[in-house]
Amino acid sequence: MKRSIFLVFCLVLLAGSSLNAGPVVPADIDANAVWYGHIDMEAIMQMPLIKDKHKSAVEKTKGKTLLAQMAYKVGMQLMGEFLSATMYATQYEGDFGVVLMKFRNELPKENLHAIFAQKFPNRTETVLGNRTVYGWKMRCGREHKELSGCFVNDRQILIGIDLAHIEKALAVLDAKRPAMTAQSPLFKGLTPGILFVSRALDVPATYQVSTYCPVLRHCREAFARWTSVGGTIRGRYEFQATDNEKAMLYQQAVDGMKAMFSLRFSDYDQVMSLLDNFSNIQQGKAVIITWEGTDDQIRKAYEQIRRMRRIIKNKRKQDNGR
């Protein structure tokens, strides 16, 4: 079950539905933000393929062990209630960034507190106004970071790298600190039916030297957008490289990944059809990657992968039994 859910989650980048919910709210983001990303989980959870797999996972979890029941009551229900997640940063260098998660109904705070207390017994607590901000250490990428988080209200959770960023983010949400507006250059490219959108602006050269991000390492600007309208899913990436040569290398790298994909799935006609409306072009310093498909294409590709994997698995069992 875990593998199938992971595969479906990966297909989020290639699938969607016409539902437009949990949109990005500029007022949630600090006016000084230099990067943001937003994922509309409510729309994603309504996608036909995702919806079916989520329902199947919930049914398999019911009535099992105490741990499974807890996962159902707290974890699975939260997935169904999850509306959106908005991430942003007001700087590039150093530790930075916050994420605001929104839910449809009131959160089961007592259950979440109990699980959190068991997971992080050495947590710290700081009171900011009428909120308690928790601090804990955990692995983030290649390092261990000091994270902070709190309940913004009964339906929102805020998590950040450190207490200072949490405090500023709360001030934005409480309208005590300037927030973004829809006219900001950061929100250029917003269209109906967005599932995921992200933009980074004015990436400094000093950050490009230190970052692990393969895109921002050689790009001054980056944009990504996935939308779904009327059963048609569209993806668009725009990279503004530091020079024409870097842009050409990015285009070649994308073509290389396309070639590897074609090699891996050459015997899967339904999967290969996903490449029919794929485009990768270079315009000076810019690289523009686009893709378009339908819910039906995604479902057929997914089912073909499952079917072929079952055949391969059964063949291996037969071969090992000889």
C-alpha cells in the first residue's frame, strides 16, 4: 500500500481536476518575501486517481491495530481535511522559511499534542501573545535544524526554521506586519485551476554558490505552475539562467531526462503517450518547459504501470521457485 500511495503522490505533478479550492492568499505572505510556493491539497485530494487511492487506504486502515486506528483518526482524517500549504522565505542566505498549513475543520489538538510530545520529549515552549510556540530539533535535508511551530488558530498550523521567523509570520497573519498584495511580481503567472505554483526572484550570486538547489544554483529567477481546468492538466516551468550557455545546458539536461524516461518506459505505450505534448525550448537565457495531458491519460498510464509490475513480480517469483 505504501508503494502505491507514493506512486500516486508522484503523479500529482502530472494530474489534476477542475476543482479550484484552497488558492494562494497573498495576505498570508510577508511583504519582504523573495520566494514562495503554494500547493492546493484540497484540489489534489479531489483528483479521481488520488481520491480513489485515498479512499482505499482509509478502508484498509479501519479496524486494525491501535496504532493503525490512531493513524486513521489523526493522520488519514487530516489528509482528507488538508486544504493547502503555503511556503515562503524573506531571505536566501542562512536558515529561513515558514510553511502555513490550512485545514477544513477544527484540528484534533489534544491528539496532535500527545503524538508530538511522545515524538519530541525534549521540546521547548515559548508563549507569544495567546499562542504557545513549540521548538524541537530534527533532520532537514543534510543538517539538523531547530524548528518552531504553533497553532495559528483552530484550523491552521505554522512551522518555521526558528522562533524569529515564526514571530514575524504570525505578525503578518495578525495584520501587524506588511503583507504581499496580488499585484506583487512574485504572483505573476497566477491562473485559474492552480494545483501548485512557485516563484523565486532576484536570487543573489552569493546564494547560488552555497545552495544545493540545482535550479537556483545557476538561475536568477525560477517559476513553476501546475493547473487543471476541465480535466486538462498543464505544467509550465520557466528558468531564467545567468547566461545563454547555462540555459542551453539546462535544456540539454531536460532532454536527457526525457530520453531516460523514454528508455525506462519504452514498452509502456500508455506511459509514453504522456510525452506527446511535452515541450522544452530555449529563448536566450530562458528555458521554458511545458506539458499538457488529461486525467484519462494519467489513469491509463498508472494502471499500465501497476499491471506490468504485477507481471514482473509474478515472473520473478516463478523464476526464484525453480
